[in-house]
Amino acid sequence: MKTWSAWACLAVLALAGCEAAAVKDADAGVGGDDLATTPIKSTHKIYVFDTIGFTRLDQNGFAPGFNLDNKVSDGSDDATCDQADFTSPDGTPGIDNQFATLVPLIEATGISAVEKLLQASIESGGILLLFELDDLDDLVNDPQVSLRVRAAFGAPLLGTDGRLLTDQTFHVSPRDPDVKGGNAVIKDGWLTAGPFDIDLPVQVFGKDYTLEARGTMVRFHIVDGERIDQGVLGAGITISSVMAIAKKGAEDQGDILPIVESLVNGKGDLAKNATTGACDQMSAALQFTGVSAFFFPADVTATGG
């Protein structure tokens, strides 16, 4: 249990969440698999994550993610603490995703069910991260969109496939970060946004934490306006926030701190500290899908959303 707790604590690197409560209003209809061929008019949409997972290196050593520092590093770059960048599956160089190198270590321990734990947290309402889109003219092509990262709480209704039903209504979380993602654009049904900084509210084993994500970039595919898929979120995660989470977790599980410390030690590749010579951030990327959702109007009015 202690080792499992340590890995769950490390999994916080890619997660945001909040507590479960009540929800209402569900619709079993989910959009089709094909990109809409005609513009879908709308002015406001909310999508809640219904799946989340780690990104991995494929058999060719390629990794999904983003070039967060606008560099292509070969492993001899002092500014990135001698960490080599990756190439994405589509051939884009300079991908920053050091967390992907930790995934085999997680799987080697035999605790590959960590992702199942994370998915279960979504389905129980323990992790409800949302993207709110405003000022929409077109869900296929729109050169200027307002994107905000939100957090909700609720007990989602699930379909027969175990996934969140579309168009459910959630409460705004008391820990809602409500951060605007810069430079949001939709092109051919793909939304990209960033970079932006965000302090993500996190919950692990009933405890609240804060994960600091810097230079965050987002990309996802909008399908028929009702769901999003092929989503990737990349960021530089501050190692100090990871260790703060580990220290808090160590209050109940004393062996968490040294395990997490040994895993992240030497993995920093961003934000080199001129004083210590170490990189204060570790690049990471997660993959996700989502479905359309709503906030209760009274909550939005009360929070000014």
C-alpha cells in the first residue's frame, strides 16, 4: 500500500481534480467519430475530461508533447541540464516530455494499474478538469477563441461503457483555478492554446494539493461539438511542487518522500536555476478525451465565471 501510494503521488504530475458531490441532468447521446464537415455555430462550450492517461515513448523512441522551450536539445545542452529532447510521432523535433521516460519504471514495478486508479477517480468525480470555450464563431475554424481551465465537483453519471455521459451539469469547485489559456485558435477542428501558467488543484487519497504547471500548452480535436479527442496537455512541472506533494503524503506514508525523490532526481530539463545549476522544472505531457458539460448557472454567477 505504501509503494502504491508513492506511485499515486507521482501520478499527480499529470492531474488536476476536486471532491465529489451531487450532479444532475444527463444525456446519453455522444457525438460521432468524424470531424464535422460544415461549421458548427456556437458561442460557448464546456468540455470535461472523461479519460486521462500518461503519454509514452513508442517503439521508435518518439514521444507526444510540445516544444516547451523552443529549443532542439541533443543531450549536451547545458540550459536543459543535458536532457535530450524527443521527436513526436509526426516528426516534429524538440519535444519536451521527460515524464514519458518514467512510465517504464512505473510499469516495471508491476503497478501498471496506476492509470486505472486515475481513470476511476474521473468516474467517481474525484478528478474533474474542464476546458471552457467562449467567443466561439465556429468549432471548425476560428482564429480567436477564449479558453479557460476550470475545475468542478460532482458524481458523474456513466454510460454502459463506463464513461461519463455527455451534457451533465456540475458545480464549480471551490478550488477552481479559472485560468485563461492564451493564443487559443481552432484550425480544421483542432484547438491549440498556450503557453500559460496554472496552479492545478489536485486530490490524492482525499488530500488536497497544488501542482504548479508552467508554460502549459494544449491541443485537442473537436468532434461534432459534443466531445473532444486526441488531446495532449504539456507543461513544465515544478519539481518543488512535486516534492511538496510528496512531503505532505509522507505524513501518512513515510516512505513516499524518498521514492518520489529518487524518481524525479535528475529529471529536470527546464528553467535552469542560475544559483543551484539544477533545472527546476520537469517536462511532462498527458493525453485526454472529453465530453460536453455545463456548470450550474447559480455557481457561475456566484464565482463570476
